[in-house]
Amino acid sequence: MSKTPLDTVEHAAATPDVELPWAELGLKKDEYERVVEILGRRPTGAELAMYSVMWSEHCSYKSSKVHLRQFGEKAPESDALLVGIGENAGVVDVGQGYAVTFKVESHNHPSYVEPYQGAATGVGGIVRDIIAMGARPVAVVDPLRFGAADHPDTKRVLPGVVAGIGGYGNCLGLPNIGGEVVFDACYQGNPLVNAGAIGVMRHEDIHLAKASGAGNKVILYGARTGGDGIGGASILASETFDDAKPSKRPAVQVGDPFQEKLLIECTLEAFAEKLVVGIQDLGAAGLSCATSELASNGSGGMRVTLDDVPLRDSTLSPEEILMSESQERMCAVVEPDKVDRFLEICDKWDVIATVIGEVTDGDRLEIFWHGEKIVDVDPRTVAHEGPTYERPYARPSWQDELQADDANKLPRPESGEELKDQVLKLVASPNQASKQWITQQYDHFVQGNTVLAQPEDSGMIRIDEASGLGVAIATDGNGRYAKLDPYTGAQLALAEAYRNVATTGAKPLAVSDCLNFGSPEDPAVMWQFAEAVRGLADGCKQLGTPVTGGNVSLYNQTGEAAIHPTPVVAVLGVIDDVARRTPVAFQEEGQLLYLLGDTREEFGGSAWSQVIHDHLGGLPPKVDLERERLLGEILIAASRDGMIDSAHDLSDGGLIQAVVESALLGGKGARLVVPDGLDAFTFLFSESAGRAIVAVPRSEEVRFNDMCGARGLPATRIGVVDGDTVEVQGEFSLSLADLREAHEGTIPALLA
Amino acid sequence: MTARIGVVTFPGSLDDRDTQRAIRVAGAEPVALWHKDKDLKQVDAVVLCGGFSYGDYLRAGAIARFSPVMDTVIDQAKAGLPVLGICNGFQILTEAHLLPGGMLGNDHLHFICRDQKLRVENADTAWTTDYEAGQEIHIPLKNMDGRYVADRYTLDKLEAEGRVAFRYLDVNPNGSLNDIAGITNEAGNVVGLMPHPEHAVESLIGTGRTDGLPFFTSILKKLVNA
Amino acid sequence: MARVVVDVMLKPEILDPQGQAVQRALPRLGFEGISDVRQGKRFELEVDGPVDEAALARIHDLAESFLANTVIEDFTVRVEEVAEAAK
């Protein structure tokens, strides 16, 4: 494109027959024809760049949006929701005048190509989404999924991803308080690197991405624009990538956390002085996205002079400038008389800031290069009126067979000795083992407000020092469950995250999600996606927790082999006083252990079936969201009224996994008795949902039992915190030392 | 009348507000100082806090050491102004040659964040009088470049003069020579350490211990009684 | 126009875990016979005007006070001629 004369709007109108590389830019033929129809002429090269990148799957949600609508249509009534789906991130009222914004996004493909930078820039992107809402970022979480733990490529990808998340997040001063690390061969070649962030602001500080007020200036600030990730958004993220394809410019974006830290501080200072009318971060699709979204959300049009964009590489063409995904950049709309002060603040923080355009009273987005007009579009057609696909979907032919392969029929341990052996295998398996080797590479303490961090059930941050008001967040997903039944699997992810928040004593308020799936062009994958979205939307409605935003990542597959459908759900909760939080660790010997909820024979998709039998089949555990809600209410009330000293949700690995974790974290063992009506195996390994274990001080036992009885929640006394072994009466006993060696040795042995 | 303790913010400082909070919790008045200002606003002591000043892109602390505020800090520290360097602050103090030796990347090449056990070796500095020599404490540690190195002569001198202020116990988390976690200058007014006492001042937050508070009460007592 | 290169290396007695990590990887990649690896930093300074004694002395000072920390690092300064080729 750079060799031909400048492709101006005028030139495009005069040369209708010029062939443009729309296919190489990822557009389909009918999409290109639609662009021509919208413009009434062929697009210029710059316009084509904008449309192609904004109409990519990654930016336009063209395959998913017909399903995602359910999150709005089925949204429960919620007083807490201040800003819903469609903005950079949702905003929730948490009381005392505070608002919290949070979101989870994927950076899957880039993290496979270049693990360190892919993961680092994933953190950078989600954090800029949070700043763009007007909030100070206060914490990050990272749900991660990799191929088999012992696969050589996992040893390449995982350490790079972890170092990238740490290298970037630690340098920004954001505590990393939660997330997951899951291994499964299905993620080989398609690791899932999801990143979530939380920000806090006062209600009046909420900012939106819109450009209003003719004459207001558009200011680009942050890093200079280089050739990073050109085509990244449209090619890397929207089609299964092909190693062999040569690339003119590097597709890998490189992050500079120091620059981002300055961007945070100078943006917050500008917000504090009320200098900003509208704001947008530059992420995927760079300036194309920021200018078209700001303009289309505002009341007027916008005129931009591309020559004024500060460049790192002076050879970039205008198309490349529009598509560049250089990191650590933001775009603000500022009233003319406040521009000087805005630039002064940027200068204070050594951040480059340049006026690149202004809001007009028209309705067009016009972009100029060397004095000539190279873009003249209705910004809404770029940002919001991309294609919508009703992709065909169908329940896969193998689904029945998979569900018929019942895990409950797998051979079970027949003696105490065999049980003991399987417990040790389970807690040492990569998915159930301690992830401390990973999480200790993240800063948990910075900002001085971390109340709980991984391996707690949810991360918790104090947001008001005086009152003790805090927020909690948990992210969960289980691709094995979702593979067996995507509708139920998505609800189980929601239920687990909800339960994890409640277990720490916080009240669940709202949901964000990151939906990771294979190719939408495969009807079986599309069915998984449709079912998962339906399940999540129905579940959120029933639990009263609206979806505030999120992210869809498709094409996570190699050839015909898609990843397990993996909806990752983040639940945000609020706690009035963080002093009342409930930790996982056993606190005091002699406290009574209670199992809350019902235990059934449910082994489909379980950790036990994976670790012992390398099996995936049957049905996932049943979901009862009313029960989840009741369990949550009990856990929150028990925390508030000081009836429990520790609590742990039961999920993958079942009861024994939870007991072992609580015991190791507290350095105190437990004596367990198999309750009447259950066999030891089911008691220890079943993954029935809607359950938790709690440690109740003896002085609180009557009160706690009365509360559970009155509310109709089954509460079964199963043992006592005691000694330095985990003992199941009549079956086996394991020393904490042996359990610790098994649980904590696995990951370092594989990766260190 | 309480003491005014300055906390310098460099571009890339991360624990500045946390350090200000710790000073407040101890009962002193925190004063924000800016790297571009030579003026120390007549504070009674200065804390250089943790973070990645200027991205630590040259060496940890190497660029911050040349900022305007450091000119004044260096002059006044030599004249007796109490200065505490935490993590990146410690790195800046060694780069500024207010403390001997230097800081390098952790020997295992990873960032490490852990609740670290330490022994207080010197309870006579301006920042450690509220501890007892030999006391064992837990303070969060979080860094990439925490490996303290110095030549043999310097190490011997530090040991002989009792200037190793803190030593790692149980685990040496970064390969520091002689398990050194923190040191003091000869006069005892300048102290640097890698672990973060400002993250151990409230029982609810972080590791739930308050073993770091005596840093701030020590200096407060010294300044108020002076 | 000339380029001055400043190479900064850890002093020989200081442990270099990054160099060691590289060295440990060599046999795995089929490279034998390399007994030690040290990793350092290279700075390329594009100098306007002639690189005379005075200029080199200034760069030496710069390297000593800023680019290297002589407590832990050694450095060398050398001139590298660059061809005046059109870009």
C-alpha cells in the first residue's frame, strides 16, 4: 500500500476498480461488499484498515452477539448496577458512595506466540479498561489454563506467562489476589491466558468513552506509536493462526509497565481535576477503535490529523498508524480551556501528550494525512454496525456417547489403604497441587489493602480504611464439566465463583465473564457456546447477579481439535467490614468441622476420575442455584456474627481436597468421621455442588446449628480440627508432613 | 508536636502511599516528596519506598539516584538526616553510595513474594531501637533484584562493625551474601533493607502481622525525644 | 557520525545466574565445549561530532558514574565506525 500514491477519499471515489486486499485483512467478501455499500464507493486503504480490524471477531463479536444479548434480556433487577454491558467495563455500587469496576479479558493467542509479552500486555490492556472508567485499579486476578503439566511446551509457555504477568503487574503496583491454574491436554497449543482487574472510584468519578461537545480536543497520550501488533487484532485474534505466514511487521506487542504506571497516575490526576469529558484506552485495533468508538458514542463527529500522532517509527503508513496496537496509549476528550492543564499534568509525569483532533458538530469521522482526507465514515458503521452472524449450531453427535460413559461406574478404591493412596495422588496431581511456586511470583501486598489473596477462596481488598468496607472477587471455570454439559458447566462455574465469594464472607453482587471456545464455524462448538451463554444468563438471573461485561475468545483450536468449552466466570462481592472475613486455614485446634449441603454420588468430570482413571464422561454435578444462594446467606451470616473461624468451598477434588488445603494452610490437622448414609469414597471425593466446610468454635455450635436448621440447610458434623495428621476414622491417616510434600512438591518439580 | 517523615515518590514508585499510611499508623505525619523537587519541606526523616523507579531499566535504583531530590537527600543524610530505604529505596541507597555494596537479580531469576523471617541484628540504628537485638520477626518480601553483594573486605567490615541490621532466617530468598537482608551506615542514621516493613503494620492486612511497625515507632520516638 | 559502544559486565567474582542459566541450556541444545557464559549489557551511543580524546573521556565518566555500577560491574568503552549509508 505504501508504494501507491496516497489513497485519499477523493482518489477512492475516482478509482472504483482498484482491488484492495480485503481478504488478507480478514474480511469476507460479503463484508467487503457491505463496506462498499455503506460508503457508496470503494473504501480507501485507511478505511479498509479500520473496517477490517473493527469488524474482526475480536472487536465486533459478530459470531457471539446474537447469544450475548441474553445477558441483557435476562438481567436480574439489581440496584447495584451503575454501568452495564457495552462500556469498557461494568460498574457496580458497593455502598458508602463507592463504585467498583471489574472485568475479565483474554489474551490467549498472543500468549501462545510470545508467552511473556502476550501475558504482560494482557494485564496492561485490562488495567487500561479499568482506568478508562475513571477508577484507580486496586487488584488483578489471572485465570490461566495450559496443556498437560508434563508437556514440554507447557514448560515454555507457563513460566513465560507467569513471569509476564508478574513482570507487568508487579511493576504497576497492583496486588495479584486470585485466579486459577489448570492443566489439561485440550489446551495444548491453545493456552488460555485470561486477566481480570478491579478498580475503585467514587460514584461521581465514573467516566465513559464518548466524545461530545463540538470544539473539544482529542488528546492522544502515553507511548509513541510503533509497528506493534499490526494486524494483530484482525488476524491473530480472529482466525486460527498459521505459523508459516510471513509478517511484515512484528505481530507481538511489547509492553512497558513503567509507561503504564505513569499513565495510571497522570490519568487519575486529570480525572481528579475534572479535566476529562470522555476517555478511551487503546487496545485491540488501536486508534481505529478509540476514534470510532469515542465518536460514535458521543453526540457529534470527529476530525483527526494523523500526522500529529507521535511515532516511534517514522516509516509507518497511515493505515499502519490506524491499526497499530502499540501499548500504553490512551485517548481523552478535553474541553479547549482545559487542554493546557491536561498537558501540564502529562508533562509532570513525563507522559507524551498530543492534540490529534477535535470533536465536530457533524456526524462523520474524518481523518487527514498530509492535508488530504483519507477517512470519511459514519463512525457508528465502524464501531457498532459490524456484521452479525447467526451461525448454525447443533448438539454434537458425540455428546450422548460422552454422557453415557458414566464416571460413577469407574472402579472405586476398596480399602482404607487404597483410599489413602488415591488421596495422596489427588492432592499431588498438577491441578490439585499447591500453586505457590506460581503465585509467589506475584506481589500480593502492594497498596497495603490486601485482606485475602490466593490460595484463599476469593481475593479480598479493603477499599475504605475507616469503615473497613471491602470487595471480594473469585474467578472459576471448569472445562471438563462444560464439555459434558455446557449449560450446566457454565452454571457450575458461576455457582463456584459465587460460593467462593460467599465463603469468605462477602455478598456476591455482579458477574463478569471470559468465554473461551473453539471455532464458531464448527456447529458443535457454536452449540457449546450457545448453551453456555444460555446457562450463564439463566443462572445470573436466578442468583440476582447481573453480567456487567466480559469478553469472548473464539478460535481456540488447532485443526479440528477445539479446547473444552471454557466459560470463566468472575463474581464480585462486597463485605461491610473486612475484619469479619473468613479465611480458608484452620485457626484453632478443637474447633468442630461441619459439612454444609448435600453429598451425592457425582463423579462425572471430577478430579478423581481424571487423576485416577484419566477419564472424562458422564454428567457433571447437578446445579441447585437456590441452594447456592441459601448456602451463601448462611456463610455470610456466620461470618458477620462470628460463628465460624474458617471456611472452604468444596469443588474439584471434593471434600478431602478442601480439608487438606485448610489443614496445610493452618498447620493443623483434622480427624474426620464418615457421616451416616455415606460411604467413605463418596464422602471424600464426590464433587456435588452447593457445599462448603466450616470450622465452628465449640461455643458457637448451638447457635450455628440453630441457624442452619431454621433456614433448612443440611449441616453435618464431620469431625474436629486436631493434631498434625488428617485422619479419616477407620480408613486411614496421613501426616501433614507427607501431605505437604505431596501437595507442594509437584509444581516446582515440573517447572522450576 | 509529632515528627514529619517524608516519603519520596519517583516515577514508578509503588509503595509510596502504603508507606505514608504506615507512618500515620505509627503516629507520625507523612509528607509527600516529589522526585523533581530538591526541597525536602523541612522533614525530620525520609523514607525511600519500594517500586520500580524509572522502570529500573538500567539497574534497580540507578536512575532515581540522579534525580534532583536525591541531591538533597544525599547531602543531608551525610549530615545525619535519618533515611530508610525499603526495597527499591535500598537499591537507590546503594547506587547513591550512602550504603556499601550493590543489589542484583535474585539467584533463582524469579520475582519472589513471601512472608520472610528475619533476625534483627542491630537494634541501635535510628530505625530499629524498638526492636531487641536477636529478635526474630516476619516481614513481607517482594522483589526481583534482592541479591545483596559486596566484596569480601566490605562484608568483613560490615560484620565486624555490627552493620548488618537484618539477616534472613530459614530461607535465603535471593542469594544475598551472608544472608544479608538489610544494613546500616556507620552513623546508624541510614538503613536499607529489602523486606517491606510498611506492609506489616496492621493485623488485618497482608500477612496479618505487625512486625514492621517498630521501624516507624523507633524513628518517631527518636525524633520526638530529640 | 560515530558510535561509541560501552560494554558492561558483572565483575568476574559476582555470581551471574542469567549466564549460568544460558550455560546450563547449552548441552541440551547440542552445544558442547563451552565452559562458562557471562551475560552483560551493551550500550550504543550515537555521538554527534568527532569522537576525540575529550569526548571519549566524557563518555568514560558517564559509563563510570551511570551506565555501570562499579561496585558490582566493570565496563569498557570503544569506538565503532558506522558507514554513512543512506537510511
